[in-house]
Amino acid sequence: MRWLHAAGRGLLALVVVLTGYAASGAHAGEGIGGGRGPLTLATAGDLTGYLGPLLEGWNRTHPGEKINLVELPDSADETHAQMVTDLRGGDRSRFDVLNIDVAWTSEFAAAGWIRQLPRDRFPLDTFLPRVVDTATYDGRLYAVPYVTNAGLLLYRKDILAKEGVPPPRTWAELERDAKIIAPKYGLDGYAGQLLPYEGLTVNAAEAVYSAGGTILGDEGTRVTVDSAAAREGIGFLARGVQEGWIPKAALNYTEEESKRAFQDGHLLFLRNWPYAYVSASARGSAVAGKVGAVPLPGPDGPGTSVLGGSNLAVNMHARHPDSAARLIAYLTSAPVQRQVLTHGALPPVRAALYDDPALIREFPYLPTLRAGLKAARPRPKSPRYDQVSLVVQAVVHDGLTGHETAAAVVRRLARELAALSDQ
């Protein structure tokens, strides 16, 4: 995952956090064996700078279990590659706690790289229900949800107000407004993240899910993508590029490039994570005060987002697994989760925070985000997720660039994903 731009940086001491943490998670390491001692936490690059100050609270109160924070590249693909290199060989005990993209849990568990965790040591019943599923593999808990995410449709509310139209709820409305309204204001219509990387896997999966389709079933053992729904979803994106209401520049957009295009006032609509709303609404943005957010549209109404975010896992070769579990309990405690949102602009996994009036005033998109999270679905679960994602990226990008029809894309996806499952 990418560490996202924050509403602000927090330097607040977190000693108060330990009261709630001690009550709910001080013994979270029991049942997994091992002792206590210093830890190394590996994560994708922290673009906001919020995580270091957050960990200072732990270090001050746990002098014998201090955290060494290792920031890997902020690109999900590069972070995955570096973690896998260490876990497969080399220094397998280099990292004790791994902050992993939710889509990697099945892969890391199936490979034997992360430990099974005892469910009763973490307050999973206080988390958003859907996020817990991302931390399981084969019915067992292998990680603990840390942050979550769902895609939102950001839009220029000032322009739609001038036109007297509501934000789109369906693909047809989005397509109409992107074609007709955007050019009147010198804007491009709609963009997501269509560069062939993990973001394209997310965008493609959302299109397929929103149309009622799936990609894989049964923990990745069954290929289900060859369907009319998948053809409709991929066709929607491909048609947008071919007709021009999705600019060709979007074929090279990651989260950051697409956010910048919207924030600089070049787009009417943008699919992105909530951090883009925070950034586009901040002082200095060309569209500050002009941004709205609604759930992603689908063919006949609200669509389905991919469930994003990250989970915290304990390395199978962790030097101090008891301390690792205690740290995970700390980072997922209610007070720390609050600061993950307020200082990192990252959606928390604790359900109660989405009903907090003070947080809703500061982050007006929270009710919309919660609605999106309720309907969100994980990326395809597979012990070979990295290969699954590479196939989806490559094949779908060929369809978006006009090299193959949507029907051909779906047939090819089915063939290549089936070949993976046969290996």
C-alpha cells in the first residue's frame, strides 16, 4: 500500500494510549510463544511522517521493546518485492512485524512466512466486519487489520451545482456528465489509476465487482472471471478511454498522478482513496472547498469498491513474537486508531470511530466511506496473489489501450489465471 497524505502531522505524546491498550491487548502475545525484546517494524514508505511520532509513545513506555522503523519504497509493488526477498531467504528474521497490503495476507500465510495468531487476543469484534476477512487465510487468523480503505468518487461540486445535476450514481450518469459537462469547463471527464501496477488491478476488480462479477473463487482455486459481468465492467473502462472521456494520460496514472490532476483542477471526476479528498480539500489546492465525495457508481446504482488498507503480521522468524503481538495490540487500540486517522488521514479499522461527531466534522467523507466499506470486497484471495495481479494488470491494460476487445480480455484473463492455478 501507499502511505497517504495526511491532514496534519501529530507530535502528541501517546502515553495516554497505554491505558486502553493495557486493558485490551497487553497480553496479546500469549499463545504464540517467544519472549520480549526490541522489534523491527517494516512498512511501505510513510509519506506523511505520522508513524514515527506514533511509535515514540510505545518506545517511551516500553524501553526494553523499542521499535526500529524500516521504511521500504512507497510503491506497493516494490515493497512487496523487498519483503518477499527477505522472507524467502537472506535475513529472514530482519523484520519482526510486517505492515502488509491486505491482498498479501493469503500469499504470505500460504508460504509460511507469517504466524497464525490467536483470535481471542485481539478485539476483532470492535473492528469493521469486512476488514477482518482480509486478515484470514483458510479460516485462520494470520494478521490483524491496521488500516482500511475504500475507493470514493471525488467530484467538483461547484461545477455540478452550476449545472444543476447531482453527483452520478450510475455509470451512465458518470459517462454522460464526463462527456457533456467536463468539456464545457475545459476539464477531462474521469480518471482512476490505470497504469499497469497494483492500482490497475484495483480499478479493474472494482469494475468487475460493480457489474456483479468475480475474478477468483474458493481462495484462488477456481477462476470465475469469464462472465458477462466482467465483460461489462472491463468494457466500461475501455470505452471511456476509446471515447476520450477518460483521458489517455490516465493510462499512466498512479494514485499520486491522478490526485494531482484532480487537485490542480484538470478533472471533473476522480476515483481514488479518501486521502485524495483530504489533500484536494487542503489549503493551497486549486479545488479547495469545491470537492465532494460519493460512493463509486455502478451499472444501476452504487458500485462496489475494492477493500484496501493494510494488516499487521508477525514474521514466522520474529526474534520476539510476544512483543510483536503486544505492539500489534497497541497499534490497533482505539486511541491509536484515532490518531491514525487524525494525523495520518488513514481510515481506521475501529467501527465506533466512524460515528464520532468530532471526527465527522473534521473528515466529512466518513459516513460516505463507511457506506463504501460495508459494500466493499477484497481483491481475489490467492496464495499466488502477486502473479494474479500481474496477469490482471497486463491483460486489462491491453484492453484499455485498444489492443484487445473487452470480450477478448476476459477470455485471456480466464486462460492465464487458470494456467496459474494449474502450476
